[in-house]
Amino acid sequence: MKHSAIAIIAIIAIIAITLSSCIGIDTSAKIAADGSVDISMTYTVSTAVDELGKLGTKNGAANAAYLPLPVGQADLELAATRAGGQVRSWSRKDNSDSFTITTTLRFPSAAAFVLFLDPAGARATYAEAGGKSTIAMTLFDGIDPADPDLLEFVRLAFADYSIAIRLELPRNITASKGYTVAGKVASFSMKAADLYASKTPVVTSVTW
């Protein structure tokens, strides 16, 4: 996955905030039989939007607008702790106009993991019913198709990047949306340009 900065203009910052302050992200989550969740993640953040991803101190609510992560180590640890989890490792590599974060996290349950992703419960949800568990995520709300210049700019700005999510579940998957499924593993991969230029919401879900 190639990494560089998010274009430093307001419209792209707004688009980025609706998902996160990342261009490319590669995430792998394993949910064990006891419900605990181990996460491995690598993502790239523009130095221009670093400040946008911070939790802040006013009621600790600033992170609620960001999916899936704050970007600073202290902020990430605070967000994980609030959800009942912990950061197990964290490293940062600085590039000329961006930085790459590699981190591993652990959560006691899928519900805690989803709470970490979205404290507001608007873009990521976890539900249990009839002995089944479901995680659903809205990765992008969709863009105004009436603005062709914006669509073209987004496709150019995000041309070389991708979003990848891999979920390993403790039981066979019984239903999914947006994922490629093989037994207990659900995989999502999409070019960032296609994601951010989507005219309709990009929603995923998996039930096991």
C-alpha cells in the first residue's frame, strides 16, 4: 500500500473526517471464542490533519466524530481505555508530509471494540440476537454526485490508496454485506478513491 498526505484543502479534510484522518488503512481483527478481540493495524495520517484527530479535553467527546481512530499514542490509549481495552504496542514512522502508525490493541469483547471504533454508536454497531452476533459499520456516507469536479479530484487524490479490513470470527459466518467470506474469515478491500467517490453510503456487516 502506497502512503502519502491527504490533500491540504478544506473539502478533502471534510471528506477524510467523515471516515477518519487516514488515506490508507490495513486492519486485521481476531475475535476469540471467549469474545476477546486482538487488533493489528497500520494506517497513514497527513501531518496537516494530525490536530483534527485528537481527543481534546472538553468532556472527552472530540473523538466521537472520528472513525476509526485518533492518531496520537496518548489519544489512542485514552480511547482504548475508555472502551475497556488497551494498546499493546504502538510505533510511528515519519515521512516528509505524513506519518505511518503501526499498532496492536486488545479488547475484552466485540462490543468494547465497536465502542472504541465509534463511541457515539452511529457508524459502528454491535448486536446479539438469537445466538448470533453482528458487527455493522458505515465506512462512508456518500458524496454529492452533482459535483463532477469534486468527484474527479477525489479520484485523483486517493488514486493509489486502499482500505483493507480482515475479521477472523470464532464461528462460521452466516450472513455478510460488503465482505468476501471464507469460513470464519470476512475480508473487505476497496480502493480509497472508489470509497471516497461513492455516490451512495458504503456499509458493511458480518454475522456469525
